[in-house]
Amino acid sequence: MRRQWIALLEEHAPEFFIKEESPLERLLNEECEEIMLNAWDQVYVEKKEGMEKKEGIFLHQEHYEREIALFLAQHNQRLSVDRSILHFSLEHDIRVQVLHRQISDDQTILSFRKGGGGRFSKEDFLENGFMTRKQYHLLCRYVREKKTIFISGETSSGKTTLLNFLLGVIPPEERLVVIEDTREIKAPGQRNAVYLRTSRDQYQREDISTSDLVKASLRLRPDRIILGEIRREEVVDFLHAINTGHEGSLCTGHGNSPMDMVHRLEMLLMEAGVPYGAAKRYLGRGIDVICHLEGKTKRRIQKICSVEFDGEEVITHEIHETL
């Protein structure tokens, strides 16, 4: 009888079965790159044209907090005083960051970053000014020659987008091990690739760091190691890998210039306990090329530099500069 009543209602009163989109779902369905929620009345989206403030998304503070709580529950995430920072991924390569109100001026902070892992063609890059034809041929040559390439730039400058593109240049017979925090990197086609991701899940007994995965990757017979981003002590394991037979690996990192990226990597090596002189030699002999990106809305390759160790210092030489 119950099923018959439900069938009758579905036929004659379908409005009771239509699920209304939540405010967060409506925001996620918009064509944009970033969604930033600072408070119930401070919602911003970043599009190709720039930043835009959205009005009337939430009715009041309680509505805002309730919608965030429902969203987190749907994705099996717990935000609390003892777990005040959440970082996880949704389908379609959407990264989510949530901060508890105790560490953010009594406001729950929520942000979404969309895309990043999208794949673009050579024509896309050339037409929108991301790279010149000369830069395209230069990078493709370096990938085929198995040069170790480090992609640097500010946040949202297109580092992962370029990394995904360069994976398509690697010969298909080579085995790749991809290491990242969130799902953004994807090798093209049905190729021999293994994907490893760090784990900091509240229900697991141990945290798996990027450094752990780099060490594990060496036992998986990789031809190249693809590291999503260097942030901490994994720099030691990555440089050890590329200095011991894994040439042609690719990695990204945050830096304001190629030389700034070199100094940051030197600092990370020293923080991990590597002596100053050894850090310079390790770095200068490990990384062959730094490709530096700039811009957020109008992204482009600013310069491509070679990296060398001259016996005392790590130096960079600009190979090509955007015209």
C-alpha cells in the first residue's frame, strides 16, 4: 500500500519529490575557478574576468552554518575544535578547504578551487597567450630529452595545468608514478601510471605523507616520478630519486621567480637537516630546468631557465623570455 501511495504522489504531485539545490550546490554549478566564503554575507567567486561578490546566497548566520554542516556531513567530514582544518576533494577535481571558527575570527571559512587538473591542447595554450610557439617546442624537447623540470609560480597561475599537458609529451612506453595531495594530475590515455595520494583521514591509524609516498614510489619501478607539489621535507627524497636514475621527473612549487624557487628549495633542504653546501650541490645537479609562470586571470609562461651548480652556488640562466 505504501508503494502505491508513493507512486500516486510521484504522478500527481511531483513537486514533493523535486530536490531543491542548496546554496553551495548552486555556487558549485557556476562557471568559475574559485569560490570563497568568508562569512554568510561575504561570498566571492573568481572568474576569468576577475573577482565577483555574490549577494543573497544565505539568509543569515545560522543558515550559513547549517548549510556548511550539511555539506560536510554529506561528504563524511567532521569539523570540530580538535579538527579545525579540513582539506579534501570532490569529484570533477574540486578541492575543498574548511577552517573552524575558533581559528578564523568566529567565522567558518570555506573555499573551493575548481579545475587545475583540466587538460588543454597545444592550440589552447597558443591561442590564449599562455605560451609562445618557441616555448612549446622548447618544453617538449626537454621532456623528450628527460630533463628534470620544475614548474614554479604563484597560486592559481596554471602550474598543474601545464604539468598535465607535459605528461602528454612523455613517451607512452614509460611508467609513471604520480604523487599528490588531492586528485588533480591525470596522465592521458590508458598508459602505465600509478597514482599515490597522501592520507590524513580522521578514521585511519596513520598519516601517509608525501615523503612516505616518494620513498614508496622507488620500489614501484618508475621511469619518471611526477610530484604534484613540494612543500616540506619530501624535497630530500625527491632530489635523491632524480639523482639516482629517475631523470625526466616533473614537479611544481610556489615561488615568485626561478631564483626565488631555488632559494626556497635550499631552505627546505636545510630545514630537513642537509648541510648548506650539500643542499646547493644536491639541488644544482638534480633539477635541470625551471619553468616559471605568472598571473592568475591572464596566465602565461614568464621565462624558462636552466639550473646549474658552478662549484659554489646554484645559478639559473634564462633560456627564453616571453616576447
